[in-house]
Amino acid sequence: MNIPVLSLEWNAEVDHGIVKANSASFVSTLFSRGAIYQVGFPITQFFIWGDDVEFTQRMAKAGFSNYFVSD
């Protein structure tokens, strides 16, 4: 639980302390206002049962990059 699903390109920025992810939980995640404006809000019916994964996957499909930041 709370472990991001890594992209196949996970290691592209690892030297900079970031790892590309396809989806993640809402634990310590940040989103820009512009990204939320473009993608919309999480689906309320999914609350607790997958809203975070669906939302971060939707962000990735919209062209936004998801990263796990180790620092």
C-alpha cells in the first residue's frame, strides 16, 4: 500500500533523485492547480477504494509526469 507503480522509464531521472511513476497513492502527493483544472477532480464514488490510483493514472494519460521524489 502507498507504493507508486513505476513507469517503464523509471530510471530516466534517477540521478536527480526522482523516479517516474505511472500511478501513486494520495499520501504526500502534490498537484498543480493547472493540472487539476485540466484533468478534473478525483471521482468521489471511488473514495478510499482506488480514487488515488485512477486520478494519478488520468494525470499521466493527460500528459502530466508523475514522479516519486526521494528527498
